[in-house]
Amino acid sequence: MTTSLKLEDHVSLITGAGSGIGREIACAMAREGAKIAVCDIDMDGANETVATIQSGGPGDAKAFRMDVTSEDEVNSATDAAVEHFGRLDSLVSNAGVQIVHAIENFPVEQFRKVVDIHLTGAFLTTKAAVKHMYPAGSGSLIYMGSVHSHEASPLKSAYVSAKHGILGLARVIAKEGAKHGVRSNVICPGFVKTPLVEKQIPEQARDLGISEEEVVNKVMLGNTVDQEFTTVQDVADVAVFLAGFDSNALTGQSMLISHGWVMK
Ligand SMILES: NC(=O)c1ccc[n+]([C@@H]2O[C@H](COP(=O)([O-])OP(=O)(O)OC[C@H]3O[C@@H](n4cnc5c(N)ncnc54)[C@H](O)[C@@H]3O)[C@@H](O)[C@H]2O)c1
């Protein structure tokens, strides 16, 4: 019996694919047959993702060093990925960091760093990707937003600003890209246990003056319908769906994957 793969002949470039959510999206797409440009500043992490994909198949992968805040690195890695795999069908703009402080203690260079990686990174990778997608007349742009694209939390002025900004960027590109067959959507996960979140638990406990258990049960999961973390697999399933959905019927949207934390 032959089973058809959802992303056969599909090429995806994924930023921040050396860890957490980006890695799982890369692996999930490759399990559906896609070829993945695994982009990260952490080449050890990127190479580990590539090794996992190559040992499991049926897709393929190659690691590319890319700092998403550097226009030169974004352009050269994107062009090299297209040269290597021959096409580009989707971009997953996922690289991110989290820095939390109350506004009165937030160093401006740390605010700029968060906005630069999430928002300028999404802008630069989009600009580099559409150069290949527009002439091909097709493409799927997938942005990693967050529940914090719709909600606010204390201590997260930089992250919430950047994640709200990603919604605006994605909606503009949905309008600009439509005539080129390019879709643009945002995935908005709730809390997912990755290194980015593990790091925040003690930091938030310290800054909010509560226990780590309270950070998890009240701050992170308090508004979900079932007090459960979203998983990397949940997010990856949605990314596979968006990568394979090939009409403008689904564009300019944000999809909340958050155990009902936010309903829109
Ligand atoms: N974990 C969560 O709860 C959660 C929830 C909602 C949204 N998100 C978003 O998901 C995305 C991935 O987060 P994660 O939880 O997997 O974190 P992670 O820390 O596990 O992975 C982030 C990856 O981004 C890479 N990266 C950081 N700066 C970079 C740069 N300048 N250029 C290229 N790569 C860079 C890191 O090296 C790392 O491999 C982020 O955009 C994050 O905001 C995460």
C-alpha cells in the first residue's frame, strides 16, 4: 500500500530550526517528504536537526548559518538554500529569544535585540524569500507569533511588541503577496516547554516574587481550558498544514494553538 506524503517535492527554509519548535517543524515537514534548509546561529543545534532528519527520512535537510538580524547572512543563506534544493515553497520565520524585565529596568539594547530578532528577522527573511517565490508564482510564509501576538503579560514589553508587530507584517504581505500566489499566516502558540520557556520560569518567579510552581500553574497555564502546555508536535502539525495549503483562501490569518488560553 502506498501512502501519499503531504509535502513531497516541497522545500522549506526554517529559521531557529536548531532547537525547540523550529526543530520539530523541520522534522515533521521532513517526515512528510519535504527538504529543509535548517537555519540557525547555533550550528551545533542545526547539524543535530539535520542528522535527525537524515536518519529518519524520507525528506532531506542541510544546515545553513543564518543570523536573522543580518541582511547579508539572510540573503546569502536563502540564495544558497535555493541553489542547493532548486526551489523554495515555504518560509517558517521562527527564530526567537525572550528577555523579561519590568519596563523601568528594561535596558534599551535588550529591547532592541528582541525586536530585531523577531520582527526585523521576519522582515528580512520574507524579503529574501519572496525574491524566489514571486517569480515561481507560489509560496507559503509562516510566521511564529504567539498568544502574545494578541495578549499582553507583565515584563514582556519587548516580546509582546515584536509579536504584535509580526501580525501586522504578515497581514501586509498577505495583501502584497496574493497576486503572486504567496500566502502569509501566523501561528500563535501558548506556552511550549522548550529552552526558551524553561529559562523564563526562574526569571519570572524572581521578578514577580512568586514560586516557580505558581509561574507554571498561574502565569503560564492559568488561562488554558485544561492547564496543559502546548507541545512542539501541536505547533508542527499546524505548520505542516499551512505549508501544504496552497490557495489564497487561507491567508492573512493567525491561528491560536494555546489550549483555549485565547479564543479569537
Ligand atoms: N516556547 C514557547 O512557549 C513559545 C510560545 C509561543 C511562541 N514561541 C516562539 O517560537 C519560536 C521558537 O521558540 P522556541 O521556544 O523553540 O525557542 P528555542 O530557544 O528552543 O529556539 C530558538 C532558536 O532560535 C535561534 N536563534 C536565536 N537568535 C537567532 C538569530 N539571531 N538568528 C537565527 N537564529 C536565532 C536559537 O539559536 C534557537 O535555536 C520563537 O519565535 C518564540 O517566540 C515560543
